[in-house]
Amino acid sequence: MGAFLALFLAAGPLFADTRPLPLIPVQLRLPAAEEETTIIGGEEELGADVPGFSKDQLEALDFIVRQLKKRHLNEVDSQDAFYNAIKGMVAALDPNSRFLTPEEYRRSQERSGNGFTGLGVSLKRKVVGEFQGVVRSLPDTPAQKAGVEADDEILAINGEDTRPMDLETLRRKLRVPLVRLRLRRPGREFDVDLVPAGIATPNAGAWMLEGGVGYLALTSFKHESYGLVLNALRELKAQGMRALIFDLRDNPGGELTSVGAITSLFLEPGKRIVSAAGKDGKHRVEYPARLEDLPAEAGEFRGLPLALLVNGRSASASELMAGAVIDYGRGEVVGSRTYGKTTVQMVIPFSRTPNGLNTLGLLFAQNFPALRGGALQITIQRFFTPSGRPIPQTGIEPTIPVEVEPAVERAALDAIGARLRSASAAPGAPDPALERAQRLFHVP
């Protein structure tokens, strides 16, 4: 098997609408010294050389399950208890490691490239024992039309208290034909009824601003994003672009190869964009590892004056691009501190069929009937910027901080989102961060 490692830049919970947390596969080529390493399969990679539970520990776990089934007031299903035990063990390690049941993993792969069906509510990080907070409602969605607002608290979903729920449970409760939310806002509590609907999510859009400044917004780093960005840049250049504002606000991340290729457009060919290292500094990978890993257009816009816009929901791949721009002094990063998605995840899918094959026909060395169809997402590496700085968990500090009231920023981004979806020059809203970036290029 070729030495490729499937990694995932999970988007993180701040952009967690009613879709499952996206698991976006990318491939990083390992250094030449690792060319013969088998990533999935083989005694070492399967952990046969690492001690697991002892016999006493396994017997104790089995005893607990039998006692729960025999004595607990409620019915206890063995398979559910098995899944929950794994979930708890994995989730306790860090916020981005998790076990997905077959149903959760199936839903995680049911993602449309340009849209989804849901309520359109973006959720805050879920803390078990607390009510669920709302980041915002996406424009022109059931949530916005029903009046769900930023900082609302979801007290109950169809009558069920949200405090005991983890994020996966909460998402599952939202995926029903009719959802009644009990909301709390300062001074009142009220109910709203929501019906899921199709929601368009354009990936990119670009237009000219005053003074020859081009504007490009990217909502996530997908496989097709590189082509969209390249075409948009060339169109803006044909319209007389002399500088670019690249908007990564609310961009939760995506594919590493996508952000690497896009960032390479603005750098001298061959510049390292990102690296990642695992436990004890092992399994270090870089992008690009070799010059031929870069697209042919790398460096095409290396002389173009550049400003990136970021905010607290710019995560993962967005932070990698911001880190590279800062380290190489390639431009300014304008806005507020980013999210702080500092790690790389690997997803190990378990066979969906008794013969050890998954639905893609990939053969895995081990087949576990009790885990069939599920997946294990493990944090395996930490990101580093080109200069070798780890991306801090508190996020990347912009070179030009701009404090913006949340409601003002939300209105500005909603107006941009509406223009992306309609492809029309609808009136915008006051946007202090964008206006600050324009002044960098002497636009009043």
C-alpha cells in the first residue's frame, strides 16, 4: 500500500448547523524515509505492539454492563452501552476525537457539495450539563424565518431538555420532520416550530470594490475551491484588480490540499505552507513536501497586495492560510482572533461488510463485527505554521485587530451571504473589518 495518510480537518462545532460534523478527507504524502510504511494494516499500525485492557479490566467492564442490564430502572441495550463506553473513552481525550456509530458515520458522509437539508442554525460548542447556545441563524433558512437569533439558548427540543445531550445526540434530535424548540432570550422564553428545508451554501464569490480592490469570499476549503478561486482571481485581474481582500470569516476549514494549493497562488513556488507532527515529533509531514506537489499556477499572484479577513469562526484550514500569510509577511490579517483549531484528525472507518470490505471496496486488516459500519476519529498531529510556530489553541491574533459588535458583524456577513447566493449586487451592510482592510489600499 502506498504511503499515504488520510487526515481530516474537522470543521469544529462553531459551524455546526443541523448537518453532521463534516469529516473531509485529504492526503498528505509522508517523507521519503516513510515510503514503505503501511498506514492502515499491519501489526504495528493496528496497535498490536501497544498494551490494551488487561483481562481484569475487561472482566470489570463486563460486570458493570451485566449489573446495569439487571438492575437499572431503564432498559439497557448491550450494543448502545458498548458504543457509549467507547464514546466516553474517546471524547475524554480531546474535543476533536470521537467515535461515530454506523448511523452517525453514514450521516457524516451525506454531504452535498453546494447545499444541505436542515434548519440553518449554527450552534456553539456543546457542554454536557448546559443548555445549547446558538451562534446564529443562516440567512433565508427556517431558523432565521422563525426568529431564532444569535445567543439564544435552546432549552428543549420537542420537549426534551438539552442539558444532558452531547452534540451528536442533539443533532440527531434536530433531524426530524418537525422540530419544536424551546428558546430562552433575556426576559422571555418561547417556542418556535421549524420544518427542515433545502439550504444553498455557495462556496465562493468575488466582485470588485472601489479603487481597483478585488474582493473574494470563500466559505470553506473544498476539493473544487481551488478552481473557483483561481478563476475568480483571473476575472478580477481582467477587471483591473490592483489589490485583493480575501474573506475567510466564518470559514470553518476543509481540505489541506485545497488550502495548500490556494495559498501557493500568493507565495513564491516551493515555500512551505504548513507542517504537522505527531506524538513525540514522529510522523512529521509538510505541504508541499516536493515542488511537484504544487499546482502549475503556484505563485501566479505572488506580487498582488493582499489582506485576509478573519474572525472567531475562521478555523482549521483558514488558520493555516492566515499563519502562512503572517509568517512570510505576505500581507495583513485583519479582524478578530481566529477559532484555534490546532490539530489534525485521522478517521479509521470499520468494515461495513462481513468480508472486511467497506462500501468503497477498501480492504482493512481487521474486521470487528461489533463496530461494523462505524468509525474512529483520532487526533494524531498538531499543526505548525511555516516558521515552526504551533497554532495556539486560543487562535491566531490578526496583524490588524478590529473590534466589531457581534450584531454588526452578523448583519455584514449575512448581506455578503445573500449576495453569494443571489449573484446580484444587493445593498450591503456596514462592515468595519472590510472597511479597515480597504483603507490599507488607500480606499477611503
